[in-house]
Amino acid sequence: MTTLSPRYTRAVEIARVAHDGAVRKGTEIPYLAHVLAVSALVLEHGGDEDQAIAAVLHDVAEDAGGEQRLREIADEFGDDVGAIVGACSEQADEQAAAHWSA
């Protein structure tokens, strides 16, 4: 069983602030719903807390801060979380990021 600590709560708060005012493309659904749903899937399929945190934060770097934000995530949550978020991020490819935000 995976136990969620205050680290998870902190990650949700970071995502909430980073995605404040954003909605899912073509909807009125807050974007935060997406990252929470991804995190729920991770947990439902046996992921650990680091993986669930990375799921919550997976769009933060590309949507709010780029490389600097990736470094902050790794500093606060550890290299494993930082590596997962970095691997899931399209922030290095601005054309790909523009595709999702259009």
C-alpha cells in the first residue's frame, strides 16, 4: 500500500498554483483535474508516492517555468521525481508544447 505524505499535498498545491486559471482544451474543466486524474491512475496501478507526485507535476515545467522549474522540482522532491517530470515534459520542444496549448 502506498502512503501519501505531506510531500504529495505540497505537489498538489504547486500544481494548483501553476495551472491556476487554466482549463482543459475546449472545455471549462480546470486543468488541475487532468493532473489529479493522471496521479490517481498511477496510484490505482500500484505506483509509489514519487511516481504519484511526478504525475501531479508532469505539466508544471512545460506550462510554468521550464528548466528552472524542473530544477526546483528535483530540489524539493528528489532526483527521481525530477527525472520523471523531465521525461514527461515537452518544454524543450516549443513546437510540441504549442501544439497542446493551441
